[in-house]
Amino acid sequence: MVHTDMDVGSLPVELWRLILAYLPLPDLGRCCLVCRAWRELILSLDSTRWRQLCLGCPECRHPNWPSRPHMPPPSWREALRQHSLASRTWTQNGSDLHSSACLHLFRRRKDRRVWHVGTVAGGGYETLRGALAAAGPYDKVVLHPGVYEEQVEVALKVPVEIVGVGKLGDVSLLVCFDQQCPTARLCNLVFMPAWFSPVVYKTSSGHVQLDNCNFEGCQLHIRGPGTCQARFCSFAQGSSAHFLGVAISLMYSCEFSGGDSASVTVEGAPVSERNWAYKHLVALAKTFTVMTNNASTERTKHEGIDSSETDSPGDTTLEGVNTMEDWNKQEVDWETNWTKLKRGDNLIPGHDATVIDEDGMETSSESSEEEEEKDSEKNAAFKLSYEQHGLAHLSKPRLPDSSAFPALLNLSRELQRDAEARELSASVQGCLLRHCLLRDGKGGVHLCNHGQARLEANVFRGLNYAVRCIQNAKMVMLRNEVCGCKASGVFLRLSAQGLIAENNIHSNGEAGLDIRKGANPVILCNRIHSGLRSGIVVLGNGRGTIRSNQIYGNKEAGVYILFNGNPVVSGNHIFQGLAAGIAVNENGRGLITENIIRQNQWGGADIRRGGDPVLRNNFICYGYSDGVVVGERGRGLIEGNHIYGNRGCGVWVMSSSLPQLIGNYITHNRMYGLAVFCRKDAESTVSRDGYRERGMGVGDRDRGGPENFNEEGELMAWESDIDSEDERFSSRRPITVALVENNCMSHNGVVGVYVKSSEPLNVVANMVNNNRGAGVSIIQSAQLTRLVGNCMLGNGWMGVTVGRECRVELRGNGVYSNGCHGVCFRGDGLIVENDVVGNNSVGIRVIDNADVKVLRNRVQAVRGYGISVKERVRGVVQENLVYQGHPTNTKAPIRTTARNKECVVLNNSLLTPRSQILWALENPPPRPHNTNLSSVPPSTNPAHLAITMTNRITASVESGCHNNGSIFCSIL
């Protein structure tokens, strides 16, 4: 024994540590009680002597076995202490527990007898049954190396401890135990099935503690109110554990492998009756929870990762994301290419060439800046001010960058704001699995019929599925790793619920999480990545709350919603997917808000075939294709999103769809801001470099690949579940025409709004400015397209261009300072009460066989004609107010040709700067007028919104309009 009265400082610390390394555990404890200096010295032996004692204990294995045996625990001494406490749980029952625990255990230890079984000097029992018959309460039965077999079931009627001698594997039992006593402990044994039953141990009322045991091809059955505590056990060759109606059981640091069914099955609601071990296991479970949290923090530090970050690519620093500076650099080349196109025959594929001949500018477009500066003072008196138009607040759209992205909330902050999730995270009930490894089998954990489980810090690897939760079961799944599953990682079915948080779910053959048939989990702060299909699939009336997750690198859609799925998807980062970020298909719905959807190969959001989501306040940016795709029969409310920096279009819409685009910022996209195409528009699918046909959004399913939403032969019964659909997020506004309202579409690489459609379209109160091509280009419009109350400002080409045989109505728009004509009209329709001012060529140009009424517009052209009517135009040019343009402009205010026999020009007025009183856009002020669209909240009742819309854009139909006039009144 070391003389503890000796001064620590009398010898070097290294020498003391060498001496103390030979002390057994009791002497180390005594040395800790001498003084503070001795205590600190003993504690400093954590990585040496305490490690030796912990690993040398025959009743346990490495503290991080089986999932991370290479990683040391935060403290070897603390791991040994926790093991010591846990190994005594089975002795803490009895009526005399109110007395001193030390005296209680001491008395038990003094009265206990040890019974030997097998070959041993001095005698012993030959059979296990004989030793158990002789054993008294809390006696210890020691099994020496050998194989012990019993031909009939063995009943444990008194509390007993059965321990194997030697290494694990030296003692094997072919026995079926039926525990009928309050408590029992089995340690260092190998269980194999008896010839008459695969069940090797069962209890329905007592508590069993299993330490460092192996189960080979057999089953463990626990029925409530019975309980189980298994530590450092291995379930191999198809072994499994079954829990029926358990109030609590703890599986800690166990390994499950090679099963042809679920490794752990939890069935039935926890029974109300409690046995004596319940409160002790609850206390132990809460202690382990604290240890798990600390170990997670230490592991993060050990691996050199900041706790505020993860290993996901580009999460915090947004590596690989194009900044606005990078975008501007790209625009230089784009500008060069566009300039070449401008000088050539066609500006945009599908556009007819617009040759600026006698209608054009007198001076060359290449006039020097010096000449423009000289003319600026002269022009000042002739310019009409239009800056106070109703959409001026959208002239300078916000340009978010990576610093504007909302940060992901961590789990603690999510729990602070969600009482339901907070209650779930604190619940300790049912079967608890911690630090277990489940690998290379058919299934991991199966919960059914109101069963409950808590899965924490486990590893699921190489299974068919990791967790299956069905039939009103409830689970809490925290900080697990789920990888390499052949099917989906986590299944939730049939009204299952639970909390799934801070898990790493990756590299699975199907979806990371599969939610359907009324399941409604809370999914928080997970990393779901590198899957061979989608990240999360919600279908068949599945619901759920999906918040603050990182979903990236999946081969198909990050979140895929279909067949009436209706989740809330909020605050997630969905990025670097190989298909769409979010896909809503086959009548899927959902509330999708405040997500960052970036750098996905296909559309950031893909909506088609009856999909009807609410897509609100998201950042959809830097995609390698379009920002938002609304395909065939797609619907939905797309509101308040920032859609920018995408290499394709900002929003791509198929004309057979009925979306509502309201209040979005669609800026700095490489191609069109908004493009509306016909259903069978082959040109749109092949004319762009690297674009596939937009039947894509979600992977091979849309390209004719095999669909696999059946799991284990399950029929697609959710298609008949439509009657149970949740109306939380059903259609916002009953419309029959696609609506584009109050959006800002600016700084896009080609056209702001491009329409090639066979369906009607309403474009209302949008700001379309500073796009490189035309502001609005309507190439095909078999039915009426209405442009009402929009502002087309400063675009590189024409403000509005309308192709042949298009039916278009322009009313109440402002068309200002565009690089070419203000309006170039070749189709049929109305141009009524617009302000067309400051454009660089003709104000309103009507050509070809257009059939149009040009009524009550205010027009000023800088260098061209105010209104030009050419070729065989039919219609009326009446009551327009034309302002004189540049002082050197010799063009007539209204120009017609002799061939225009069918065009009536009458009652138009010309104003010059000498009429100073009238030289302004007043009464009414510059168009478009402020309709106060922002005053209508997004959550307004759909009927109220319909009434508001009617009041805002209803206008009288001009009598005698060609083609039976406007049909917009019939839409309302």
C-alpha cells in the first residue's frame, strides 16, 4: 500500500504516475480521498491506468464498441464508473431499499453464495439446472468453460446471477430460460437455441440484465411490465430481440447482424403497470442521454470539426456558389455574345429579325458618348418624367448574396420554438437503443401497433431498411447514422409519429426518409445526402414537418412530394442535388417556405401533373438549369421567392399549367426571367445547350424509368386515399387562367417574360426591367394574353413585342426607355391606355397583318415615329396623345402608309414643349398606377382574394373590338 501521508511534491509527477499505475481500483479510490493534490494526480491517470482497468473488465468491452471502437471515450474513468453503476441495476429491488444502499449491498454481498458448474477442483454441479435448484436469492452461479444444454425449459424462480468464466465464447448455453423472479443477471455467455424453441430468454414481469453476451440464431422476448437492460451484447446469425408492450427497456452498445427479419421489434403500447426496475432504468437512460450529448461534442472536437459546422459541402461558407461578382464577370461574355446577336439576323431563337429601317433612329446606335453628352442638355427640356409610376419601388430589386441566406437553426433553437418536438425529445419510454450497431441484415428496428422506441447514437449500415415505424407507433430518433440501405433508410406509415433529429442519413438505395399513409413526423436538423434516389419522399397522404435539414448530393429530388403528400418544408438547405431540389408531382401539395435551394442540376423547384404546393419566401439560386419549373398540369402558389443566378430560366412554365406567381424577385438568370411554353414545344426542349426535356424534375421516373414506390410488395393503395386529404394548404385562389402578378423580373440574360403558349395568361402589375433582350416577348398566343398594369423599363431590346396571330391585350402599362421600340405589335388585340415614353426608336409600331385598336395611349419616341402603322394593318388608332421627341427628330408623330386602307386614324393629338402646362404625364400620373397589391396578405381567404382581383383589373371591353373583343370578363 502506498503511504498516502507522503507529499506529492517529494517525487516528480511522472514517477508518481509510474508507481500508481500498479494500484488496483480500491486503492486508487482511497488515494483520491487524501487531498486535492492526490485527487488531481489520480485523475491524471485517465489515459493510462484508468484505461487499463476499463478495458480489463471482463463484463464490458470498449466503451465505444461496436460502432466506434477506434475512438476513445471522453473519460475512461467516467466510462468505468458508469459501467459499475449500470452493472448493479439488477440488485436494486426489494422492500428494504429505503435503508442505506451501501449497507444493503454489503449485506447482500455477505450472504451471497457462489455455485460452480462444470469441471472445477473441489467439486461442483454438473448441470446448470442442478445449480439453479440449489441457489438462493441473489446467489452467483459460475459456469466454467464448456457447452451446457437443457432439454426442457428452465425456470428462474429466485433472483440469481449467472456468469461465464474465461473469454467470451468459452461458455455456451443451449437453454431456454423463463424468468419468473423479479430480477436476474447473465454475463459473459453465448446463447444458442435449444432444439425445441428459438427463444432463449423470456420474461413478462421481472427485470433481466444481460452483460457481454452473444446471441447466435436465437431470440430474446420481453413482455411488459417486464424490462431488460442489455449491454455489450452481440446478436448474430439472425438473432433478434422482441419487445411487446414494454414500458422501458435499454439496449446499450449492442451489435445486431445477419438477420433475415427485423433485428429489434417493438410492438404494442407501453403497459400502465410498472415493475420495480422502471424508475431505475429511466434514471439510467437520462444519465446516458447526457453522456451521449457530451460524447457527441467531444467526438466533434476530436475530429477537428467546429460544432457549429458539419461536413456537408458548402453549408456555411457556401463553397462553389457563384457570387454576384462572379455573375457579373460572366455577363461580360454574355454581353459580347448578345451584341453579336443583336447585329445579326436574330436576337433570340424563335424571334423574327427586326430591321430598323425608316422607322428607326436617324443616328447610328454606335454614336459616340461625346455626342450623347452634348445632346443631354438639349434633351432635358423634352424628356417626360415617369419615375413616379406605381411600381417604382421594384425598380431596384434586392440582390441577395450568400450573406443574406438565413442560417440553419440548430436543434436546441428548434426545440425552443416547438413545444411538441421538445416534449418528444425529452420522452423516455418504450425500448431505448443507444450506441448500437445494426448491420448486414434485412431490417433494423421495426415499430408497430402503438409501439414506442427511442433510438440514439446508433449506426444502421448495410440493411434492407434501417427503421420501419407503422400503425400509430411513435419514435424518437436522435444522432444516428443510417447508410447503405438497399431500400429507404427510414419508413413511416399508417399514422406513425415521432421526432427524427440530428441524424446522418446517406448513401441509401432508395429515399433517405419515406413518409406515407398519414404518417406525421417532425424531421429536424438532419443531414440527408448522397442517396441513390431522393432525399425525402412524402406521398400517399403523408404529412410531416421538415425543418432545418441539410439535403444535398442526392441523385434525384432532394424532397419529393406526390400522391397527395402534404408536408411543411421550412428552413432547409437543399443543394447540389443531381436532379430537382424539390419536386411536387402527381397531386402532391405542401407548404414550402424559407428554404435555400441552390446549385441543383435541374429545377430548383419542379411542379407538374397536378402538383399544387405553396412555394413561399424561398431562395432558389445558382442552379444549373431553371429556378422553378411548372410542367404539365402543374399548379400552386409561388409567392415572395428570390429566384436568381440560375443558368436556365428563372421560372419555366408549361402553358397547360395553372400556377400563381405573385411577388417574386426573378433576377440575374442566364436565360429568360419567365418563360411560358406550349405543351408540345419541341424547340424549347432542344434549343438550349445541355437541356433535357423538362419531364425531368425527379429522375428516371419521368424519363420512363422504373418507379419503385412499392416497398416489400406493398400495393399502391394510397391512390384510393384521396378522401382523407388534409385541407391545410389547398388551393389559395380559384383561378382558371395562369396568373403572373406583382413580380420583379430584371437583369436576366435574354427576355424578361417570354410567351409561346396555347392557353390564356394574365400578366398583371409586374416590373420587367433591365433585361438584356426584350422586356416582354409574345411569340405565340392562341388564346388571350393580358398585360395589365406592368412596367417595362430599360430593357436592352423592345419593351413589348407581339408576334403574328397572337391575341394580346395591353392595358395600363408603362413602357419606358427601352433600347429599341417601345411596343412592336404584329398580332390581334388591344393597346389601350398605356404610357410609351423614352424608348430609343418607335413608340408603338404596328406592322404585318395586325388587327388592333390603339386607343388613348400617351407616346413619346426619342428618335423614331411616335406611332407607326405599316403594311396591311386593320384597326383603329384613336385618341392617342403623342409628345414630340428629340429636337433633331424629323419623324412624323404618327406615320401610316398608303396601303393601310383598313386602318382608321382619327382624333389623335400632338404636344410640343411649348405647351408647358401639358408637358408632363399627369391626370393620370405615369402608368402603371399603384394598386397597393402588397396590402393583400398571403393568407387572405381565397374568396376575398378573388374579389380583390376582380376589382383591381376589371376594365371595360371596347365596343366593336375585333375577334369578339376581350374574353377576360368571362374568366372572372
